[in-house]
Amino acid sequence: MLLAAGMQATPPPPPPPLTTPQPSPSASPPALSIAPAPVANLHPSQSLTLFIQNGTGPYTATVDTPIVTVAIDQTARTLTVTASQQTGRATLTVNDSTGASVQIPVQVAVDAGTAPSSITLRVTGAQLDTQWLTLLIQKDVQNAVTLQPGASVQVQPFTLPAALGPGAVATVPVQVQISGGDQFFNVTPTVTINLQNVEAAPFTPPVLMYDDDPEKLTATGVLFRGQVNPGSPARLYYYHENDDSGNARDLAVVVSTSAAQPSTVQLIDASAGPNMDVMTVGHAVSRDFLKQKTLNEGIVVDVDAQTPYVAEQFTMKRLDGAAGSIGIRVMSGGAVTVTVLAVPSNGLALAQLPAALAGPQLPDDGHHRTGMFSLVNYAEEPLTYTAPGPDADVQYGAQTPPAADVPGQTPGRDYGDYGVLRVIDFNITNPLDQPQTLYLYERPMGGAVRSSFLVSGTLVQVGCARVSNRYQIGDPIVVQPHANIQLPVETMTDGGSNYPLEVGITATPPQPVVPQINAPDGCFPKPQASPAASPMPSPAPEPTGR
């Protein structure tokens, strides 16, 4: 029995408890959605097809504002949204049979603006300044864009060709950003600029057309009108300020013709404004014209009886000033008329131009700063200097050029020689045995003045000066022993500055720089408060410009 007990097997462990398998959770069905976009932007009368994704049909659609209609194809699961002519915003809601829904913002609008696909721009110049060409392209593109009310345009950066000599052509793609805010669709068209550098010899106009009367704009109408004939180029100099009434006006320069055949015209246009700082406007005109005239930098335009050319247009607010110096040459075709107009602000539509150009000329202001003047052999002055002196100098800006022989012209005057390109040819001789260091200088004699000079073809600008001291122009001039040199200097008077001005050569070092503008001897010294005066200083006086 004991042996039998020892041989008995150990019982097996109990089986594990039985478990019931649990089903895995099923994935949620995809949510109802609309493709391809979460918004629907349409132009008036435009249709757009949207695709219904997921959900359980049949489907329904509602619009909270009836600016679009919606048609549903239950089989194809598509929505066709069609805009009406009414612009605005709405919300389109799509529902399926389970109650699921999705909302789509809808906008019906027009583009903020339009731009042409290409522009042909013909220029002239032996050498084209990159900054000048960039500004010219920007201006042409902006003028070619048609904007909706309140929209704005921005020309994006673009790349110019490395070189564009006379006779060369190039294409420049320019992207434009037209923004319309909430009311219009933003667009980014690309305008291709077809550049052509037209071969043209430099020209020297024998006639100056001077327009500064009435100087202040108090009404709309014709300010100046003059004719440029083939074979006889002219230079227009215009200078105007808006009055202080608060009425904004546009100042425009328009080239037109009544001939049956179109005229091709070259314009060397240095215009500036609008700006209340009339000295800055006048200085920019003279500075830029000196540079452009030297390089023959200009544009070539075609003008016919139906299509006048608007060379410049400035929107001038209260007391704004604008000015320009424009060389004008008829390259082919008949005579052209150059008209300076004051028109209501933003009111120079092409359809309104013929009536505006044919209107009567506004009454003058009594100063007679207008007319046609002869530039033949005028403002060309040779000066001789022999070391060690005496100094050689000339004064200018206090006389008027002679009247041109133009039938029917209005008698006027141009005291200040505004628009006149003055050439001073210094003939410098050093008969001595040692080098001589000389200085080109200016000396104000009529009040605050700013100046630009081309010294041997290099632009030199002198800041604002008022006190009648000598101020250095450019670098010192070193003349070797027994040498003779020619020093050509070209300059123009600045609109808004005061004259006469003396320019000369001396061996005595002048002041190297002009004073700070608010220094005691600066252009507009800061008033010094007396002990009994208010601690608040009075504002510096505004430049008078004449």
C-alpha cells in the first residue's frame, strides 16, 4: 500500500478561465468635405465645379445670400456654383442625409486691376543709367495698370540686361502685385517689357519754353501751350505750386498733334514732385536733367491726332510743388503741341483730353514768368585763369534770355534763367615752375540756393547755402608747371532757389562744405530764443522759391 501510494501521479493544474473575444472598434467614416478648395471665389457670371467627398447622399445645398446659384448632381457628387452679376460674400452650406454638413465661404468679385501682357518701351542713350531705367520701367508699368477704386499696385523687383547700347533690344519680365483689400481679388500679372534703345544723336534746342505763370494753381485749365516744329527742338521748363485752398489738382504735361500722320518724338524728361519742399523739387529737376542730357537719356513716343501722350501727371495737394525740364525733338512727322494743364484731381481721362487741350488759357498772375526764349549762343561763357591769379568768376541767375522770334508769342521774362543750360569753359594756364592747386567755388548772392554742376562730365552737388561765402565745388584742381588745361562746367539754376550766384576759380581755399541747414549761417537758421521768449522755438521759414 505504501508502495502504491508513492507511485501515484501529481494532478495537472486547473485550465485557464475561458474569455470571450471582443470585436475591434470600427474606424469612423470620413467626414463630409468639399474639394478642391475650402473657399469659392468667382467673377460675376463665372461657374465653378466642386466635388463632394464622403458623406451619404442625397445631398442638399443652401446659400445664405443669393449671389450664387447651386446645382447638385447626386450621381457624380458634384456642385456647380454659378455667380450672378451681384458682387459680395456668402456662405454655401452642404448637407448629407445623416445631417452632416460643411460650410464654404463664397465671394463674387472682380479683380483689383488689370495689366497689359506686354509694353514696348523705346529709349535713347549712349549709356543707360540703371537707376533711371528702373524708375522709367516702374513708371510705365504703373501707368499701364488699370485699378479698381481703392486698389493699389506694387511693381516687384526685376532684373535689367547687363548692357543695352544704341540699337540693342531686350525683354524684361516684370511681376506686378495688384491688391484690392476685401472688395476685390488680388492679382499678380506679369508684364513683359520689350526694350529698344533707338539710335539718336544728341540735340541742342534753340528755343526755351518757360511756364511759371500763373505760378500758383487756383483753377483748372491750360497753363501753357507751345509748338515744337521738326528740325527745331525745344526745351520746356515748367514750375507750379498748388494753392492753399485744400483743393487737390492734377498737373499734367501733354504732347499732341493735329496732323493726319503720327509724329515720333524724343523726350529727355527730368521732372520732379509733388512736394511741399519746392527747393528739393527744383534741385532734383536740375540735377537729373544734367545727368540725362549728358547721356542723351530719353524716351521715344508716337503721337497722333487721336492719341495724345501724357508725359507727366502729378496729383498735387495743398501747397505741393512740381517742376520739370523736358527736351523735346520731333524725329519724324509734323509739328507737335506741348500743353501744361491743371485739371481736377484724377480727372485726366483719355476721352476728356481733347476738350481740356482745346480750352482757353488761364489768366496770368501779373509776373509774366512765361514765354518763348532763344538759347542760340546764350549762356556760353569762356573764362580764362592764369596762375597765380587774379580769380576768374562769373555771375548768373539775375538776367533773362532774349525772346525767341516766335509769331504770336506772349511777351514774358525768365529772370533767373530757369531752364537754361549754362556752360562755363575755364581755360587755366600755369606759367609757373611749380604745381598750382586751384579751387572751383560758388558764392550765394541772392539768398538760399542749392546747386548741381557737371565738372568735366562728373556730377557734383553742393548743399543748401545762404551766406555770401565761397563754398568749394568738387575736388581741388592741380595744374602742373607750364601746363594748360580746359575745365568745362555745366549747370542750371534750381527752381525754388534764389539768385544771382557767383561761380569761379581761385587759388585761395574756400570753405570745403556748406553749413548745416539749421546752423546760424545755414540756409534756414534755427531761431535763438531770448530769455523773455517762449521756450518753444518758432519754426524755420519755408523757402520762397523766387
